[in-house]
Amino acid sequence: MRSSFFGLETARRSLYSQKKALETTSHNIANANTEGYTRQKVRMSATNPYTKPAMNSPTGPGQIGTGVEVTDIERMRDDFIDQQIRNESRFAGDWSAKHDTLEKLEVIYNEPSESGLRDVFDQFWESLQTLADEPEDRTARSQVMERGVSLADTVNHMYTQMVDLKEDIDQRIGTKVSEINSIGRQIADLNKQIHNVELSQDKNANDLRDKRDVLLDELSELTDYELSEDSRGHLQVNIGGTALVRGEKANQMVFEEEDFDLADPGEEEDIGDLEEVEPEGSVVKWEHTGQEINFRDGEMKGLFDSRDEIVQDQINELRSVMYQFQDKFNDVHSEGFDYHEAQGEEGDSGDVEEFFNWLNNGDDLMEVDDDIRDDVFNIRAGYETEGEGKYPGNGENAKRLAQLKHERIIDEDYYEGKEDVDGTSTFNDFIDATVSSLGVEAQEAEKMVENQDLLLNQLKNRREAVSGVSLDEEMTDMIKYQQAYNAASRMVTAVDEQLDTIINRMGVVGR
């Protein structure tokens, strides 16, 4: 037979369950604006009825319910959406890094503008044309020298900016490595906390799991990884086949930095005309194995591609085109004669064959020859033709030099040691094509960033619809649970009155 207190126990269970539901609703409302918070929901189920079917069970129709209990407080999370967001985040991180690099390269080229490389060259060509008309004029010669120095300075400044950009990217890689290491340590610590809560208390560590998911989202923007979870709630995070996090242990990455402060190799060391003299950049390795890490996606891959391919390719292209220019210019310059020769002066006249000196020493690419800067009359503006002697008013070689502006002296596929180089474009055309190509790449990267942002926003909206806190919905739940709690309280009062009748009023007849 059931106890007289049976109904009181049923009401008590209801009170506790509705109270827990109200507390969870309060927790949801409090974290409505908390980043990464996942809405929680109380799962209730009916307790075992009185009594279970058996041979000796009391007679009577049907079974009597015993109330309700909270079986679980679960996170409203869609793992499939999380996976989609993390997959798209790594592509967004990759393109974002490349887009940032391409934009900075566009600023370095600064085309079209009055201070861009092409404008500086146009001024140099114009000064040569003036010299062709006035080869005896010191001012015209000085202007050619100064325009040449300005040209070399502009090229060297662009080169330095590109090397600095490469160094900046290298430093950003180091910063991101520190972020990955920090994320790994935090995930390992959360693994430990989640395990302790869920094993010892037999409860879902919902808030701790939210914190861990936020870290996984951050990590997905940085790099691609593989994820697995064991029965103890431990996550294992692998990057490139090696564990960043395994259980409660986190492996660390090491950023082996390379010194970007290069010393001038000096005149005695042959560094090659087109040799890459810039530092290759730092490498990232696993501390426990020493193995270099190959990042396949994410911002880390975008940074490595930007440093090793995008920027380095632009450096190599600038080096190649400027080498071809100064080499061809020096060839034509050496074929003429200077003012001293025209005057029949003895001494060192006629010895300055090169207008530009090729350096490629890690600091500068080129410079105007010292003898030209010291004495502008060493410029070989004259050109001796058959039947004519050398005379000061001869500016034919200056005209030939100025004409190089319109000649195809640049080979896009040029490389050191190639024989019979055939120019495929003029210098201006090549610069225009380079800037145009850079602009197209930047636009493509920008479009990819916009597309990824749009896709991520759509996915995040879908996740918000599942996991986000709706204050309207929580207010509805609050009223529902509050009314259920009030009803259970009234049930306690009703049972109390019933027991009072049984205890204090029954059996008093005849007393």
C-alpha cells in the first residue's frame, strides 16, 4: 500500500525540477550576450511509477505516477554546423593574410602616382632627352645624374620596403605561434577540468565545454587540424599528423627566428647578380620532435605563402627587371664617349663605362657610379659615327639612351646565365603589367575574403538560431516553469491539508 506521504514526495520532486529549470533559464538570460555561450536546456522525465509489474504487485487498476526528475542539462549545440564554421574559418584566415599582404605591396608600388616608379623613370628619360639636345651643358648633365640617383634611391627604397614587409610577416608568424601554443595549453587544462567534473560529479560540464569550443574556433582561423574526443571528454587536436593536445598534455611549437639584419657581404664576395640575398625567414618546429611543421590551411599558411611566395616573388621580379635595365643601359652608355674625350683631355677620361653599379648586397640593388656623381662630364653623351669625330656637341648617345624607354629591353622570363635574351616588353609596359597583375590578385583576394565572411556569417546565424539565447523564448520558459512551481507548491499545501485531516480529525467521533 502506498504511504500517506506519497503525494507530498511527488510534489517535492516537481518543486525541485521546476526550480532547476528556473535556475537554468536564469543562467541563459545572464549569458545572453556572452561570446561563445551555448543555450542550455533542462531535460525532464517521469520517475518510475508505483509499482512495477510483478507477481506480488498490489492489486488495482493501472500504475500510479511518482512525479518528475531532471535527467540532464544539455547544451543546444549542432556539431555539424560547428564543423562547417571551422572548415570555412581556415580558408578565411588564409585569404585574409594574403589580401593584407597584397594591399601592402600595392602601397609599396604606389602606382599610378607622381612618386611611383614609373614616374621616376619618365623623369629620367626626359632628362636624357634634354642632355641629347644640350650635351655641353653642366646643368643638363647634373640633372641626368640627379635623376639617376633618384631612380636608384626609389628602387632601393622599394626593395627595402619589400624586405621589411617580409620581416613583418615573419614576426607575425612568431606571434601566431605563441597564440597556438597558448590555445593548446588552455584546451589541455579544460580537458582536465571537464574530465574531473563529468567523471566525479556525473554532470555535463557545459560552460567549460563552451570555453573549449571558443578556443577551437580561434584555432580554426589559424590552421587546419584534426579533432577527436574520447570517452573521458578529452579532446585530441592534431596539426599535420602531430598532436598539439593529447588529453591533459599540450605539445609546444618552437619559432626558430632568423636574423633579418644582414651585413654587407663586401666586394670580395661573389653573391651573384640575381641571387636571393634576403633571409629565407624563420621556421616553426615541434619542440618535442624537432620536426618542421607544414601548415596546410588557415592564417598560418597564408602568412607563409605571403612571405615565401608573394613577397619574395615581387622582390625577385624587381631584382630581375632592374638588373636587365641597368645592364642594357650600361651597355649603351659604354658605347659612347664623354665630354673629356671630346675635348681631347688626357688622364682618366673615357674610363667610366658604367652609369649604374649593380649591388644586390641585401641592402641596395643598385647605385649611380661614384665617378659619375663626382664629375657629370664623365657621362658618355656622345656617339661617334662613321666620318665624324668626337666633339663636345655630340649628344647622339644620350639620344640612344633616351630611346631605351621605347625599346623592348625587359624579358619576363629572364634568369641569370640565359643567353641571347630577347626583350618582350618595354620597361614601362612591364611595370604597368606588374602593377595590373598585382591589382588583379588583390581584388581576387578581397573578393574571396568577402565571400568567406558572407558564408561564415550565414553559418554563424544558423548556429545562433540553434545555440543562441532568445530572451523572448527564455521569458516564455520562465513563466512556464514559474507556474509549474507555483502549482507544485499548491500541491504541497493540498497534501498538507489532507494529512492534517487524517492525523488530527479522523477517529474523533464519540470522544
